Amino acid sequence: MAEINLPMKPRPAVQATPRRTILFSKPKTGKTVTVSKLPKCLILDFEKGTLAIDAMAYQIKNISDVVNVCDAIKKAGYPYDYIAIDTASALEEMCSPEAERRWSNSKDGAKWFLRDEKGNLHPQSGKSTTGNILNLGFGKGYALIAEVFTEILNMIEKCAPKTIILAHSTYATVTKEGSEFNSLDIMLGKKSKFAATFRADAIGYIYRKGTQNFVNFTASEDVGAGGRHRYLEKEHILLSEWVENKKTGDEELVTYWDKIYAPENSESIKKVNPKKN
């Protein structure tokens, strides 16, 4: 049996910045174009959001594409510092066919793809009578999709030191002390959301004020955000802004990713305290 050296005093932190970051917002806030400006970041595009912008992106049409691109990244010697998933909800939706396949291979789901003598889906097949795998009893469909979602997420995370999960926002109803109120939250099924968030180091809500995009990493009753790194929670972070190029007169997007991934770089820090969103 190997000898175990038990710690006798606290050790310094070994992870200075987040490894898994979740950034969620309302649609068309600017998540994709902002992450496209992050150096050495490959965007896995699950919903064709990068087609209208300049981006280092790979289009994902099915789960097999994820497996193939991860294999290619490994063969290339892991050239990226970041992998961005755009978006989590599109990835979750793409997990449904694989979840159905797994269910059809189980004892309880053996008739899911039942065919008639002509090879067509039988009216009494599980898929015909149930419709969507999410309609399986006792939340079994959600669990199957979350299982596939988690496996794909873990596969992607092995491709780069840091992962950014982009997600859409929704409103969740929260009950506290007998009162109900709405809180901004990540648009994912309950089980998939747990799989994405329980290992996340930082969860931030992106919102726009004029031509600027801010990230709120501070946990509150209004926003389902939070993180393990205190420097992210001190204030709302200015992540990107459109500014005029004085030479050309054109607008260009300036990003401040150092505020998240290189906080020691003081030149990139702008102390901005907008009104609470």
C-alpha cells in the first residue's frame, strides 16, 4: 500500500482562474462574437451562430462530429487554450438521438423503434406512442439525455485547459419563505444543468448596456450566477464593447478577457460599477 502524506497545513491555491466557465444571456446579446475574439479559442458551433462573423469555429451537426473533432484535436497535439461550446441547449438537444438509441437497446425500451413488415415505424412502437423521449415516465428521458450530455461535455473538456460553455437564459421560479419570484437561470433541463454547473468554477450572466457587455458573476436571488474565485465577484466585469476606430471610422469590438483569465494584468482592468441588473 502506497504511503499517504496527510496535509498538516493549508496549501496555496493552485488554480488561479476558472477552468470551466459558463456564460449565459438572452439571445443576440453578443456571446458568440465576444468569445470569437479570445485568442486560441476553438468554438464548437452547435447552432450555426458563427456563420455571420469571423471566427475560429467548427460546425457541429451531430454527436459524431464532436467525437471526430476531439480526436482530431488530440492528433494535432492539443493546439487550443480554450474550447467554447455554443450553445449548451443546442448540445443538449443534439443528445436526444443517442439517448433514444441507448433506450432502444435496454430491456424496457426494446420496442422504441419497433418496425412493421415494410420497415416503417410501427404505430405501437414506443416512439410512436410516447412521441419524445422526454415524455418517458419518472424523468427517465431527461436522465438519459443528461447522461449523454455529461459524457460529451467531459470529452470536450479533455481537448483544452479551459472550457467556456455559452448558454441561453430563462426565468426560473424560486420559492423563498413562502414567496415566489423569478430568477434568471441557465436554459437547460434540470439534470443537464446540474451536470454543467456542479463542476463549473464560474457562472456569469452577460447583459448589455448600450454598446457594452457586462458579466455578473455575483450570486443573488435575481441571477443564478456565482463562482469559486473571489476576484470575479467583486464587481460586474466589462467584457466587451463596440468602439469607433479613429482611423477608419468603423466600429470594432474590443474585449477584455484578461479580466477573467489574467486578472494579474492590471492594464486590462477597468473598474466599472454599473447599476445592478
